[in-house]
Amino acid sequence: MERSFVMIKPDGVRRRLIGCILKRFEKKNLTIKGLKLIKIEEEKAKIHYKEHTGKDFFDKLIKYITSGPVVAMVWEGENCISEIRKMVGATDPQKALPGTIRGDYGLSLNENIIHASDSEKNAKREIELFFDADELV
């Protein structure tokens, strides 16, 4: 079984979309292994988004992701990384297909509701960054 890290970003929490998003993953027969509401500290945000360090949008991204609470989750299931990525949709909600989370709820490239791991390597890194082993069921 594969595991993926998923985060409902501050705009999704603020707009009260948590339940709608959780329901989509559960309907896909994925199993939740960890779930918590947190406020990300700046240093952890910089580690999480380290691949964007030095890009012109990096500071704005860090300010946004630390602006309010997020829901950090670990999901498990067969091929869950690719399945979740399909469900999430394109990064830019204007390009995301209807029926995807970003296509249905995203407002802009900056407020695109959700983050999902893009590979097994990143899933492992992100899960370890946000969860202690004893927090996962």
C-alpha cells in the first residue's frame, strides 16, 4: 500500500471545505492514516517548499501557507499518489478540469485549496516533516 501527504491549505480551511474534500478521498476508498489541524511555522514552510527557494513567488508562498491553519493528512491506498493527484487537478484552478478539487473549488493560482505529494520520495519526506511516527494509525 502506498501513502501520500495531502494538505488543505489556508483558503480551503477558511472557506470550510474540509469535509467536502475528505469525503472525496473516502469515496475513492482511500484510508486516512493521519489527520491534524495545524498552523505551519515559517521555518517548516521553507523546508516544505524548498524546491521553490529563490523563485520570485517563494516569499509570497511562504506568507500564504503560514497565514492560517491547514489540515495535514496522510492517506493510504493502492496507487494513491497518482489517484490523489488526478483528483486534485492542475495547480492553476483555471486549467483544472471540472470535477477535480481545484477545478471545483480553486479561486486562483495562489489560492488553489490543496497540496498533494507528487512522488513516493516527496510523500515520504512530507509525511516525516509533518507527522511523528506515533501520530499515524
